Amino acid sequence: MGEVIVVTSGKGGVGKTTTTANIGTGLAIQGHKVVLVDADIGLRNLDVVLGLENRIVYDIVDVAHGNCRLRQAIIKDKRLEGLHLLPAAQTKDKTAITTDQMRKLCEDLKKEFEYVIIDCPAGIEQGFKNAIVGADRSIVVTTPEVSAVRDADRIIGLLEAAELRDPKLVINRLRSRMVKAGDMMSIDDMIEILAIDLLGVVPEDDQVVISTNKGEPVVRDEKSLSGQAYRNITRRIKGEDVPLMNLEDNGGFFGVLRRMIGLK
């Protein structure tokens, strides 16, 4: 029996869907059988991030309403053994699925997959309630912005109220140079405010945008720093003790030169 992990944020635009895609792809790279579930009904994007948008025939609403069998709606990634997607519907009706239907769907998926990773819609409405109802664990994604951290704090409270204890934190798009200059919240600041354990930190990286536009999650890029950050996160999800990467900005050429001559 597998486990269900919901990836949520509260605020939109913090990289939740990108994080979901990279975690799922990273686990599949490590040999696990994974299905990603897009619970963002009406605003699906996970299919695009994974490069599977042209293969959708049925979706999560079709499964819930009995229009097709679960296996008919699941798309298998031909490029990576073990990676699968259950896409969201594009209907305007956000209440097209009930919490009971979502709970049953999660139970069915757990029988076939080691990891069921759910991309939760932004906000705290019905879509959020559906996304968390069948989850065993939760991951909260935020960026180092006051509004995003405040929304993450609200979401953490709702997760704990729903008895999803011990959520883990992913800090996305950290810019070490801005942190050093005092223009961005630090990792310690966010951990102190949110009071949950850190799962990983993903640095700001243009390669994320490039990879996403190609439909190839950056975790597959062995050379990128953000790809390494996501690979580390997937290993921590599995319980491995992986230290945080050093994300300190080296200050460019002059920074290197200063250190070479003994200046800090």
C-alpha cells in the first residue's frame, strides 16, 4: 500500500505545481511507481509542466463520475518508467468532485502506486478540502515573501486542524544575495515564523523556467542547482538524511578574487 502526499501552499504562484512535478519525477527516477494527481479543477497545469498535455483523454472528474475506469484516465509517461499523471478537468465547476469521491480515489490509487502526489489548488475552498482529504502527509511550499509566508501559516493551521500533523516546508526561489543584503527573508526567519520542519530549499534558477516550458522537470537536469535541490528533497521524503546545499552566493568574479587574496 502506497502513501498520499499533498503539496499545498495557500498562495498561488509560489511554484507548487512545479514542486509537485519535480518531486514526482524525482521519485520515479529513483525507481518508484508514482502517480501525480492534478486536483486544480478548472486550472490544470501539471500536464503542461510534465509535457503530457496532448495525451489527455479522460480526467479526474470522469473517474469520479464513473464515465471511465481509473486506468483509462491515468497517463503513463513514455520517457520515464514509473511516472504517471491523473489530470484535472477543465470544467468551471470547482465542486465537480466531493470529498468522499476524492477519498475513495486516493484509496484506489494507493493500491497501485508507491507514491500518490497531489497538486493542491491555491486557496482554502472546496478544492483544498478535496486535495487534503485522502492525504497521509503534507508539504507546504512558500517563497520568501511576506504574503506567501502568511498564507503558508494559515494553511499549516488548516492542515493541523484536519489532523494532517507534522507538515514539511519547501522554500522556493531563495536568492542568497538578497538574503545577505537583508532584502529577503532568510531560511531561519521562515522556519521561526512557520514553526515546521524544513524539507528543502530551492534556489532561484532560470533553468526551472526553461525546463518547465519544455515539459521536462528540472530534477532531470544533472547540472542545475535547482535540480539537485529537488533530488535532495525526494531523498528526504524517503527518510534519507541529506544535508542542505550551500546556497551562498560566491559574489561573482570579484568575490572569488577577494577570497583568493585572503579578503572576505
